Amino acid sequence: SLILGERLYLLGESKCHVFALDKGAELAAWELPAAAKPASGDAWLHLAAEDGTLFAASGPSPKTKVDWNTMLYRGVARALFALEPATGKVRWSHGAEFSAASLAIAEGKAVFVDAKGALTALDARTGAPAWSVPAGLPEGAVIARAALYGGKVWVLYSKLGKKTGDASTILTAGLNTRELAAFAAADGKRLF
């Protein structure tokens, strides 16, 4: 969920529901936009706002039962897109496979770790690529969360040491050891 201005945005699988805060009335129920090239069964996986723009990611529904252990697992996205918050009109769309938990939007950038392990930054205003570098995370690493703050990209991950093929296994495997990596937001250079 997300509040922007006088509106509440709630994700519900294939729709983003928009409510007026003053009366609680549903103003709209947006389908996944065609620009995101959704496949059958795709869902809204992530929603964020920055500088008056909504940003969303979509991909296959993780079909994960939500409980304390699964609240951070958001699945694997196939598209990232920016929307007008009043209308849902797509400003730009970028197709890429990435962990939805790795998505961070701030400081004029949208940053994520793609399926090949590259840390990628897009210009948040236009969707144009800014830079892409190998993140250097261990093979099989599962990203728990990412943030963009203070000129740095922060990536919290668990190191599994092998390719699992299914990121949701980290939630049930009892692997609660996490490591933090930091990268320069200007160019993606690994800091630690």
C-alpha cells in the first residue's frame, strides 16, 4: 500500500486499487498496463512513489501465503514502469527480469538487481538506462531488500552458496543470515 497526496493505492494481484482518503471511495481499479507486456497470471509486485510519480513492477504472482516469514518475498518481476498518479497513464516502461525485492527508487533513479546479477540504474524521470554493473553478489544470493539513500544503493541479501532456482526457499529453509552490500548511486561502484 502507498499514500500519495490524497489517494491510497492498494495492490491486489492483477489490479491496483485507488481510493480517495477523504471519503474512502474507490476511484479506480487499474489493470496491469499493456506497456508492461503482462502475461496471463501476472500481478502487481511492487509500488513506490518518488517526486510525484508512481513506480510499479509486475511479473508472475509469487502465490506466497503471506505471513511473518514471507512478507518480504515479492517474486520475480518482468517489467518496471512509471505511472501518472491521477490517471494510471504509463510514462515509461522497462522490460527486465529482476527480484522485485531488489527494487529501490529515490534520488532520481530506479535501481534493481537483474536476473543475471547486474545492478542496474534507470533515470526515474525517463526510464533511460543510467548504468549497469555486475553486483558481485555470491551465486544463489537471495535479495531481501534494497534501498537508495545518501548517494548509496544498499542491498540486503542472504548467501545460500548455491543456485536454488526458487528465491522463496530462503523463507522456509531457516537461513536467516544476511549480509549488506553498498554501491555508489552515481555509477554502481561497489563500496563494500
